[in-house]
Amino acid sequence: MAYFFNLTLVACWFYDKIISVSRCQKGTSRMPQRRFFIFAISLFAMLSLFLGVVHDAAATSFTIPNRQPWNFVAGPCTSLDGAVFAVVGTGCGGTGTTFDTAEVFSPVVIKDIATTDAPCSAISVPLGETCYRMWYVGTTSTWGTPRIGYALSPDGLNWTRVPGAEFGGSVFDEGPAGDFDDSGVTYMVVMKEGNLFRMWYSGYDAPATDSTPLAGIGYATSMDGMTWTRIPGPLTDGAVLRAGVPGDFDEHEVYVPYVLKDIATIESPCGSVTLGEVCYRMWYEGTTLNGPGYRFRLGYGVSPDGLDWTRIPGNGGNNSNLGGGSGFDANSVAIAIVIKEGVLYRNWYEAKAYEVNNEPALYTIGHVVSISGTNWVRPIPNVEVYGGANDPATNAPDNVWSHWVMKDGVRYRMWYTTSTRNEPAADRIAYATMVPGTAMPISRNAAAAPTYSLTFTTTVPLPEEGYVLITLPPDVYSSLITTTLGLTGFATGATLLADDYAITDAAAANAARGALLVRLTNPEPAGVKTITFTLSAPLADEAIAVVQTFDSREVWEYGLIDLLSGTTAVQLRQTRTTANNLMWPAALLTGMSLITLVYWSRTRPARKSK
């Protein structure tokens, strides 16, 4: 209100001095009230337009907002408000199981192909064709024994349960008596390395009630995604990670692991792992009892093999790596889903505030970034990127949580769980997507193989901490790429390199793969730029390259091109950012208000003073 009042005084002064209608002081104003009101709105709109332009044109830094246009995508379950999967018996996701009659949550999705070892014959996907695999947690009652199930899909939306050999059709059940997981298995992450599926999961060693702690994190492997073999860890009762020491953020429980295979670097070291060697990174959820309930925070560990883990303390409080923030995530942060994209690790996490208007706070999803993987930077303003208001099935709105995020080309895909405010049972999984940034023109040199030059035109300058990421087909390994021909159109100090562990996208399945990366050492002006590289092996039938420009937080612009044909494509239509959405309405309001003001000034007599 103070801001608007001050702006009104400015408008009043401007109107008085420039248009010479009246003075604008309390008790002496003779300005026509309606004309002044419209003028004030016009000036406010012009200022909003100016700020929008300045925001879009300015070089950015870490202290910038998230720009994520997530959109709900309706699935086939129309009776469940467009869900893509739900508890058995609802007709959403098929039949054949009984372990998941009360709850389904914690979706883990891999975009894969059907193979002889891991076929997708249950949904009639031929060998070699795309097949989506989902592992999820199900229960037969609220706080009942959790077990892990399995489903397949040709597209990520239409899912079919594939009953396993364990209890009720699950594929992974409670462990042997005396083990850390002998009373249930829950929240997990699955990585595919070659033909091997690797799973890190949470285990109970007592009945899974609201107040009973989880015992720790375990590890198992599979060749087909359905038949799993436990690999005992080095800690008590076979776990690979257990609760921390008193006083630490994870003194009560550790669970909900998220693991990716990476490499140790100077910017992101890996404990005792030598620089350049393989490093497994785990982000996990730790809890302490905070008054009458739990408080969740995120921890971080590293390992040379995925079994022997070393905690890396962070600055999130009590040795956590990400603690509570302000507003929507003031109370708890949990369930980290981390994607590596060139320089950045990007973390979509579950968040919860304290009570809001005497109502229990809701779970939503936030986003933070890090260069090291351990020191996370929040956006300004610190607000969620997705919540119950974005989903048509929630009715308060309610909780959106227990999610999974995948980068697939320029599109980001999210599967998430919903539950109502008054009933904690999670019985529905839904789906959303986004394409951040703006499409930019891109072309390929006519000569093509074996040397490729990609030319694109950026319209947004990048800060020195920004970069350009060029994602090539997964069968183009970094060892096949020569980058000595380099760059043109870039500022001094920019370098092109083939990074063997640059991204964890849909093709990587959580085991980081190679990409081209342009690192900047100076601010990068907008303009025409060219990246040239040579391949020592021929390309396959489809060879889509994705070029994305990043500031210190998000994608600014992107382009897609087929390296073989030179044709370009926009994978999905981009939803513009809020600032851009407001720009043209503000301009329209400005124009209409000024026209109306001029019209009234010339056609209506001034009101007489009383």
C-alpha cells in the first residue's frame, strides 16, 4: 500500500507539472478525480512494463526467481481427475495385485527400451522400442506394511501393473527376520547401468506406524526390474546407511535416498575419491522429533561403489545440507530429486511450512540449485514451483508430494503423489510437464559429417557463471568427439569441452553421461554463436542435438536440430514466464488508459469545486 501511495503521489506531481491541470495536495486538489485515477494506473502499468523489460534484459545471478512453467497433463483416469495411476481397484493402472489397495506413492520412472533381459511384453512393446518402467510403493492400509510394485507404459501416461512374485503381486517385499528391513520396504531410487538395475531403498525393522522410525537405507540389484537380489551393506543388519548421532539432523531416521553416478571434480569433490574417478552421490532425508512431530531435512553422502558411504556435513543446520527456509518450506524439506545439468545440480524437493491460518500446512514442491551438490541456493523470492493449486484433483488445495522428475530433451517431466488435507492416505499419482526457456533459431552447416557446426542466435545475455549445454544422442560418447575447432561469436575466455559426466537425463537413467559444455569466464552478450566439433564415428538414424543456454539457475533459451538432416524442431510449445505474460497486458493497459485520458481531457468540462 505504501508503494502504491508513493507511486500515486509521483503520478500526481507528473500530471500537475507536465499536463498543468491542477495541484495534488490533500484538501486543495482540483484534479478531475477520474482522470487522475486513470493516469495513476497508467503510470503504474508503465512502471510494471519497464521493470518487466529490465528483468528480462538484465544479466542474472543466483538471486533470481525460479522460472518453471509446470503444467498439469491429464492422464487416462478421467474418473480420478486425470490421474495416470492409482490404487488397485479403481480401474487406473490395471489389475492383478493386492498389496496396493490402500495407498500408492513414491513413483520412480525410467525411460528405457525393451530388451531380452528386461522385456516389456506385458504391454506389447517390441524389443528395442521405448518402454517406461515405474516402481512404486503400495500398502493394504494406512501405515500398513509398505512394499514395492512395478508397472510398464509405452508413453509415461498409460500404465499397466505387472504383478511380481512377492506378497500381493509386489516385486520387492520385506527382508529376512533380523535384517534392517524385515518389516517393510519403501521410498527408493532406481539406476540403470548397462543391463543392471540398481536400487537403493528405505527399510523398516518394526511395524510401519506413524511414530515408528525407519531403520535405514539398503541396496539391491536386478537384471529385469522385477526379481531383486539384496546386497548386504557394511552396517548393522545389512544397511548401507543408518541414523546419525544425537544432535544431528538425522539422529532419528535416514530414508528416501536419491543416488546418481557421477565423477569427482574440483567443484564437486567426493570425499576420499580421487579427482576424475567415479563417485556415487546420495541425497537423503533425515528426521528429528521436533515437538509433537517430525522435522525433515536433507543430508548428503558420497561413495566410491554405492555401498560404503561417507556423510558430508553441510550448512543447513545440525550438519544437514538443506534445512528449512522461509514460507512454504520453513518447517521441513525432504525427498530430493536431483538432476545434473552441466555446471549445476538441480534439486526438486518436497517442502512444508508451519501452520497457515490455523490450518495444517500443505506439502508442495520447491527447487534449489548447487554447483557442489552440497551447498544449495534458494531462489529469490523463495516460493514453490508446484503445489495443490496446480492439480485439479486436490480440494483445498491439498498435498502434492513424493515426486519424480526426469529431463527428456528440452522437456521436464514430473510424476507426483497427491493426498487430501484431512486424510493422509495417498491413492493417486498424477503427471505434469514443462519446457523452460524460449525457442531460439538454430542451424547446422551444410557440409555435415564428420564435422558439425551448430549456429544459433541468443537474445538474452548470460552472466559469467552461466553456460551452454549441448546434449547429443546417447550413443555419441565423449571419446568420439574432438572439440579443437571450438567456438565463434563467444566472449573472450569461453571454452568448449566434452564432459564425460555432464548430465543425468532420460537417456542416462541416473548414471551421468557425456555432453558438450561451453564454460564462460566473462559475461556473454546476446548474438550469433557457433559451436564446432568433429565425430570419429557415424551417427545413427536419428541424431537430435539439444542446445540450451543457462544462467546461474535456469534455462533461458533452447534449440533442437537433427544433425543428419539439418531440420529443426520445437519439442513442445513454450509457456512464457510470468514476467513476459505481464508485459503485453501492461502495455495494452497503458495505451488504453492514456487514450482514454486524452479523450476525457478534451471532451469533458472540469467539475466545479464545492
